[in-house]
Amino acid sequence: MSSPDNTSPVNPIPPVVVALFLVVIGIEAAFSLGARGLIGGPGAVGWRSAAIQSYGFNSDIMKWMLQNGVYPGEHMIRFVSFIFVHGTFTHALFGGAMLLALGKFVGDVFSGWATLLLFLASSVAGAAIFGLVAGGQPWLIGVFPGVYGLIGGFTYLMWLKLGQMGAQQYRAFTLIGFLMGIQLFFGLVFGGNGDWLADVGGFAFGFVLSFFLAPGGWSKIRAKIRHR
């Protein structure tokens, strides 16, 4: 048994979540410092724009691949690489903060590999939905589709908890409803693009995927199938 004196009063953030956060903030730090001429020389001013062009996700590129049946690696990587490119420092910082918060909650229950898979798979699913629906929209960049996938995992855990308590399980969707309401408000007031489609897609995929990734989730599903 471990000594009570050695027990931390706060659960640490899962290492996989910390690693993702450091990658996001590290890349953003390079862009921000380069834009101010502090690193990289004169060419560093255009690092962000070049990264968006090379690693951002675009619906036109996806539709070109589908129409021609050609899937080059330089474009397929965009389904994941767009996560780590942001438009501004504030964009990256806000996304990173949400990644830490939701990643800790989900990572405290899910295993490390399940948390990473939930984040990445939700990002890919969100990008795919964006590519199929949001024709002619600007570049999709940023960590948010993956974060919304983690919100899907959070919602699943709350949905289970409310069910165990005998409470109304629809209350588990309060957070996503609140966030979507904020996005709708800002979209109507300031204008917006179709990136909310990627967020909704990431959330929906993350929620469904959590049935399989949660501890014992696949075993429960298999048992129900056998019972039927």
C-alpha cells in the first residue's frame, strides 16, 4: 500500500493529453515567434500561411480525390495534420485549454490509447464530414474537431452516470447544446464558415465510438449481441 503522504490530492493529466497539448502549443509558439522575427529569419513570417496550405484540410481537395480515385499521401495526411495548425495564438491557446480539460476528464476513465484514438478518429471523422458537406469553404484547421470528440466521450460518461442514478439521461447533452448555441450566436452576429460541421461530426463520432472504447464497452456490446 502506498503511503497517504505520497498521494497527490489532484489526479495528474494523462500523459497522452499532455503530449498532444505540447505539440499544439509548440507549433503555435514557432509560428508566433517567427511572425515577430524572433526565430527563423525573414522567411519565418510566412510559416503559418505555408503550413495552412500544406497541412490544412480543404473540402475541394477531398472532393478532387474522390472524383479522381487518387489518394496521395501529401493530401491524406491532411485528415490529421490540420489539427496542429491554428489561425492565431488565441485560437491555439483556447483549443489547447479545452484539450487539457476534456482530455483529463475522459483520460481518467479511458486508457491512454483509447483517449488518443478517440481524439484522432473524431478529428478524421469531423474533417470527412466537413469535406463532404462544406463545399467551397475556407481551410479547416485547429484542434476543435478532436476536442469535440472528447466532448462526445465526456457526454457518454455523463449519460452512463445519469442512467445509473436513475436521472434523465438527456441532461448529458447539456454541454454540447450550450457550445453549439454559442457557435450559432457568434455565427449569426459575426459570420462564420462551415467548420461547425466538423465539430458536430467529431462530437457525434466521439460519442458513438465511446461505446466501444470505454472500459468494458466492447465486451458489453458483444454480450448484448449474443443475448439477442
